[in-house]
Amino acid sequence: MIKDISEVLYSEEELSARVHELGAQITKDYEGKSPLLVGVLKGSFVFMADLVRAIDLPCEIDFMVVSSYGNGTKTNGAVQIIKDLQVDIAGRDIIVIEDILDSGMTLSYLSGILSERGAASIKICTLLDKPARRMAPVTPAYKGFTIDDKFIVGYGLDYAERYRNLPFIGVLDPKVYS
């Protein structure tokens, strides 16, 4: 798999340090509260596992599978909920945990759905923000890194369900997906 990576953007150590900074900020911002962290699967699972351990608050977790990509590299615009939440979110403070904020289509749709269900507040925490590809007006409350328009994998991010287990985030060589 390493041979398919043209450049390492963020090392294991850089990711760990930034995740701990995000956890400390969330802890401060939600002092006295018990937020519900909603992980958007599958990409967020590694980031969310590390982040939840860096948050020093009582919090709950749940997961959704929401997709607009399929096995491609670009959104098709049609957002689908494949797996929904198991808990009632009415009156809850929600932090949506995402691996990457790209077009914004999925998170815009998801924010609307959670709002309709009566969440007290909804904030987005994304590990990576790729504003060059934004198609919907979505701004994260918490972000790890802002990145250029490159196709990246690792630390939970995939291409066709591969590369999620890389401990770093790297740029996938275009020859792999061209």
C-alpha cells in the first residue's frame, strides 16, 4: 500500500497532536454539558476513536452511514442515509464527527436532518477541510487541518475501501484511481 502513496501529508505524530488539541477545545467549549458525538462512518472511525479519548467530558456516541460518493472519487450529489442513529436526539447537543469536509453536500444534508429531529445544537468537527471543493455552505466549528484539492487516504480515509489502516494521511498516486 505504501507504494501507492505519492506524499505523506500528516504523520502519525502530527495527527495525534492535533486530535488532542481538538479534544481539549471541545472539552472547554462543552464544559458542564454531555454532548452526543455522531460519527459519520466509515471514514471517521479512526479519528473519532482517538478524539473521544481526548475529550474529558461525559459524552455519548452514535454512528450514521451517510454517503454521496459510492466507490468514486467525486460526489454524485445524491445523499443517502444507509445507517441511522439509534438514539433520540431531541434537545441534545450534537457534534458531528467527519473525516473530511469536501463538497459539503453530505454534511449540509445531515445537519438539516438532525435539526429537523430537534437537536438543541449541531456543530461539525472534521479532521480535514477541503474548501476548494465546497458546493454547499458548510463551515466546521472544529477542524484539524485545511488541505488542498488532493485525493488523500489513510487514518480512516479510503479509496474503494482500501488504505483506511494507514497510520498517516497521504496523497494517493493518481495512477491508482485513473
